[in-house]
Amino acid sequence: MSENLKSIKHVIMVLSGKGGVGKSTITTQIALSLVQAGKKVGILDVDLCGPSIPHMLNLQNQDVHQCSEGWVPVYTDNNQNLSVMSIAFLLKNQKDAVVWRGPKKNAMIKQFLTDVYWKDVDYLVIDTPPGTSDEHISTVEGIQALHPDGAVLVTTPQDVATADVKRELTFCRKTNIPILGIVENMSGYVCPSCKDCTNIFSSGGGKALAEQTNVPYLGSVPLDPVLTNALERGMGMKDYSTSPAMQAVDEICSKIRQSVED
């Protein structure tokens, strides 16, 4: 195991069966909520073909530097409570496509896991690509010695999304990754004017899947356009403590912390 990983206390993977369910948004929200709870957090973005975490945290065009211990991640604050590593920091042009075959992707993930100097991080939250691919297998192999705390599976309420999450459940069980639970994202739409929440999609699919597969249900997160816009502009969640989405994520993080810290 890399020396740079030994100081990490907790490792969490965030998975989704398909794209477009808000996996990276949930990853960012979980990380920010953990920071608000007083934790030092690192985000490892291994979604090599769609690295969106730096944009959500307003870290575009930042550079990765070297130190004697390896790569220094990009920090979002002066106190260095939240750090990020992503392929986006290594691209000359943020709009460049990453057109790599599997072996090169696997080598990059291995380098991320061995060469990034995370310091004394309490939580490393890993944002993965949709599906179950080479990137997932390489990530699991790289963190297996750390005995990762588990995976958070993100879905939307529709049947087509929850069906794909079943494949993620199978992947976790075959690779011996504990399942922390399922999060149902975009579970309703919060009106920015009246704050009412309306189910524009179906609802309850994530909870039903959790009951069906006998895994914990962590909670549902409504689609809050005000908070989503804030994340996209790099404003985080600190000024939106009354947001229904923020409150939902805080409750989810509380369950995660209780599960992994007790």
C-alpha cells in the first residue's frame, strides 16, 4: 500500500449504474457536508472521461504541484479542509476529450492512488464513472488494502435507473466492497419561489430497491435549482443551510458517519 494512503481514515466510493443521475453532484455535496461537520476531506475524481468535480468547486485551470511526497492535490480553502485530485487539472485545455484505452486509464488511476499526497485526510471520497468498467476494478484493487468503508449508490427514482443500480450492487458484492446504502437523487423538484417540492419524476424507487435488495436506504435528495446553480458557480453549500437538498445531504452524511465511525 502506498505511504500516501496510510494516513487516510475512511474511504468511500460513490457509484451509479448510469450517467445523468447526479453522482458527481452527490459526491461534492457529501464532501462539503463532511467538511461542515469538521472533517478534513479529499475528493478523488476517477471519472476520467467526464471530470466535473473541479467545475462544481470552481477550481478550473488550477495546477497540480509536486512535493517530495508526490502530487499535491488542489485545495479549495486556505485551511486545506477540502482537497481535490482530477484529470481535469492535468489537461492543457479543459475542453479536451480524454481518448484513452483501458491500460492508460488504469495506469492513471494507479498513479492517483499512489502518488497523491493527501496528508491527514479523515475521508477520501472517490467519484467513479457510471457503470462497472476497468476504472472501477483498478480503483477497487488500489484501495483494497485500506479496507474501504464502502460504497454509496446513487440513483434517480425511475425504474430504468434503479435497474442499473442492481448491477452496481452485484459489482460491490463480487469485489467485496461493503454497501453503505442507496441515495435517491432528484427526488422531487423544489420550487425556488414557494419552496414546495413536487415529484416531477416518480418517487420511492430508491427506497423500494433498498428494501428489495436488503441494503440501507440513506435518503432522498430533492432537485433544488438554487443549490445546484450555487454548486456550478463554485459557491458550495455554506450559504444554503436551509435548502431542502442541503438538509437531506446532511442527514445522509450523518448516517454515513454513524455507520463508518461507530
